[in-house]
Amino acid sequence: MTKKTEKRITPDKKGVLLAFMLSILWSGNPISIKIGLEDAPPLRLGWMRFILGGLVAIAWAIYNKEKIFLRKSDLAPLIGVGLLFSIQLGFMNIGQNYTSGGHGVIMITTFPLWSSIFSHFFVPNDTLTKFKSLGMFIAYTGIIILFWESISNSVNSYLLGDLLMLTSAMLLGARQIYISQIAQGIEQIKILLSQAIVGILTFFICSLFFENDSYSFTYNLIIALFYQGIIIARFGFIGQTWLLKKYLPSKITIISLSQPVSGVFLAWFILGEQPGLELIFATILVVLGSYLSVKTKSKK
């Protein structure tokens, strides 16, 4: 029996408002990770965050009285999205440990560019044009500026962390499109639970083998985990999955352009990172380039 799919549309006012609110929340995620890494190693921070996220997903299912029936055809895509999420978050947590909060925000918020590229190949009526490609070139000029700053800074080089965060952004862009595709035939709660279950298993096992650092269960760590595992899992993932199922992916990701600006501000306000000229200039280029790459309508 063929699964019925729903045609995705351009966001209405409700979709735009929700996407904007989620964008602000997501901009604080790298900052919360940076805070959590002060008291826990990256992989351990990851599985603790996944446990909280899984509990939120279960609570969401109970609240909506959802019955979970796992079809045989669901198994492969659910494992796939769980592994993709785990790898992406692994790069993000480890990368954020080797770069600044401001750099991390800029790198991870390039994911709309990657979403546009993947959407061009896998989503009907969401093609990549020459004008979008120009926007990507402008945005990645900003990324090159940050890389140059990392290379030239012999005291605090963020090059490794920046590369890992950029890889995480690419995987996040791919995951956005993958979720938008499988969400047409698989219930949202299954996607959320599969990400949590696979994430807990992979991060816990890898942490046992590769991490020997002790951790302190501090107030800051609790706040960071609450933000990542409750706020982001509850509003971020559930809201984002719903948006990607209902609306065209590239039209949703355009709202994410507020993330670099709000993220750099949060890094300054919370972490005390003074944004230099390179970071400010890079932020402008990433926002401008991302806007051009995802705003322009596809040519027929």
C-alpha cells in the first residue's frame, strides 16, 4: 500500500512566526553546549542530553495519546536518521570544544546553504538557481574570513573546531532534508524517538571507550542540559519536524538567517566573547549570502 504524502507549501504567517521563534532558540544551542563543555566532555554531554530529549518525546507522545506502531518499512529510515543525527551532534559537540561560541554559531548556521543544495537534488520544485549559487559564494566568503582568522591566530587557533562545526552544519542540512522526506510517510514521534534511542546508545558506548575525563555536576551543567534536552528537544525538534513536513524546506530555512546575529550577541552577552571585526564582517556575509541563496524563487 502506497503511503499518502502531503504537498508542501510556502509558509503562511503561522509558519513564519514559529520558524522565527525556533530560530532564536536554536541560536542559543551552541552557546549552551559551550557552557556544558566546561563541566563535562563532549560525548558524555551528548548522551545526557539525548536522555532528556527522549523523555520529552515520550511525554509528547503520551500527551497527544499517540500509539506507536513500528512498520517493517520504517526501520531502515529511522535507524538512518538516528545515526545521521548522532554523527552530526558528535561533530558539533566536539567541534564546539575546540572553537569559540561566536565561531561555532556562524559555522553551524550555514546549514541552510547545505539544505538548499540537498533540497535541489531530492525535493521537487525546490531547485537551485544561479542566483542562489551567487548567494552561497558570498556566504562562504564569510566562512573563509573566519578560517583565515583561525589560521593566523597563533595563540587561540580555532581551525580544528571550525572545520568540525562546518562539517556538522553540512550534516545538519542533510538531516533537515532527509527528515522532510521521511516525515511524509513516518509519524513525527517515531522520528524523535529514533533519534533519542540511537543517540543514547552511540554516545554512551563511545563515551565509555574514548572519554576518561571526570565531570562536575554543576549548576551551569544542569542549565545547559535543560536547554539542550528540554527546551531545544521540546520546541526545537518537534516544531522543526512539523515545519519541514508541512512547508518547503528552503522556505523554512530562510527564517534561520536570524541565528548568526542573535547567536553572536548571545556569545558576547553570556560568554563574554567580544566580537572582532572579522566575526562581524563574516556574520554580515553569511546572513546576506544565505538570504540570497534561499530567498530567490526557483526558475521554471
